[in-house]
Amino acid sequence: MDLSVIIVNWNTEALLRDCLRSVYATVTDLDLEVIVVDNASSDGSVAMLKVEFPQVRRIENYDNRGFAAANNQAFRAMSGRYALLLNSDAVLTDGAARELFAFMEEHPEAVMACGQLLNADGSRQHSIARFPTIPSLLFNMPLLETLFPDRYPSKRREYRHPIEVDSCVGACLIVRKSAIDGVGGFDERYFFFFEETDWARTMKEAGGKIYHVPSAKIYHLQGKSVGTSVRSRMHFYRSRYLYFMKWESPARSLLAAILVVLRLVVNWIMTGAGVVLTVGLNSGLRQKWKVYTQLIGWHMRGCP
């Protein structure tokens, strides 16, 4: 089989429906299977799959196992030579899967590749990223991307040809099954966020190459599949700390944590000042200040 399309779902019934429709509408020239791993959704997602997409292979979990563990379940069950990982809030455009598949077929050194993610209005999203470093914590990424575009590729630059990158954003990426067999699946200590970054680094350490294929276009309703709650932000911070602890020395991991907390405190102070200056009338500033307050309190409790 050419391709195993893998989608992890948690309470995104409508988005999942649109995602699957795009798969079956646009991937017509490849031998494929679709595997949906449902992390104990309570919104009718599984019932919808049974009625509207009976051809989909379902893996139904009884609790939310997170993104990494759920994908690993699908890797063990897949039959394709490649895995195409899709977020449930992603929609394939015509030819996107074929572009990624053809690139991998023509470049045996490639272990992973991703296309260009788009907002609903067609503008570019970040689809690729450098591995996290101390400088990327010290300075805003837009500044680094502007000053050092070759070292920090981003959506600010339009790429017309495939380029080698550090890692791919996990909303849509294709991975060679032999590479998965070689290094193993995702590190399941990551519940959500950074698991694809960690995986990409593992694959590169093993000698593989990772590419961005800009001709493959994918719409991505950014954040809809994970949400924007404080709990989601906590998962982000926890995963970033895990990444630094895994790949950096203890001293650099500690420095990274200190820098992150300092930036949080600075943002809390600046946002609080904005709340005072607007006499609390700006609801957006009030909400940001509340989120920063909760995150700082969470850090003070040891990131439970």
C-alpha cells in the first residue's frame, strides 16, 4: 500500500468530517488507507465515522492518550510505505498528498517532508521550524527570522522549491515507514506539542533528511484541534522543558527554564501595566493578564 493517512481526533467532529472529505476528494491516484485514532471523544465523532466513513479504520481509546501515543498506535497498525499525519483541523488541497508522496519517492534520503500550511484566507502559516535554542528563547522569533532568514526559515519568505529544514509542523507531514521502524515512534512523554520536533531531531541524528515541499498546499485551522486554553499552554511549556532536558545539558536546560519564566514575568508586568492604563476596559488585555497570572502560579507550583 502506498499511503496510510493517520488522523488523531479528540472532540472535533465537524473538523474531522471536513478533513476526511478532503482526503477522499483529493487523494484519488494512490493506494491508501485512512486510520482515525479517537482519544475518547464525547461529541459524537465515532458515531459520525461509523455512519459517514465506514471505510475508515478506527482505533477507539477509552481515555485521551495524547497525540504522540495515539499516533504510535496507528504506526503499529498501518500498512502503507508512508504515513501521512494529518491534524483533524487540516484540509488537503488537490495534489497536496501526491506532491509529498512523489517527493519522497524521488528522494530516498528524505525521511520526512511537509507542505505549506495556509490560513483560511490563503495566507501562509508557519510550516517549518528550527530546533529550539537558547537564542530562540532570548529573542522573538520574528526578529531572528528577519535578521537571519537562511538560519531561521519562516512564512515570511516564499519558497518556490523544496528546501532542507530542521523540523516540520505536525499539522500535515509525510514520514517514511522504514524511518519509523528505524528510530521508533513518537516519545510518548510528550502529550501534545514538540513531539514532532523531538522526532525530527531523532531522525536527523540517525542520518535522515527532512524537507519542506512548498508546492503541497494544506489549509489549517490553526489551534482548533487542541484549543487555546490555559491547560493547552501548560502542555506547551511542559513539552518544551522536556525537549530541552532531553537534548541539552542540565545547565542549559536550567537556563532555558529561567529564561522562559523571566519572559513570562515581563509579559505579566507589561500586560498588567496595559490593564491599568486602560482602566481595565480592554477585555483582551485583561484576559492575557489572567492567563499570564495562571501560568506563573503554575510554574511556582512546580508545573504539576
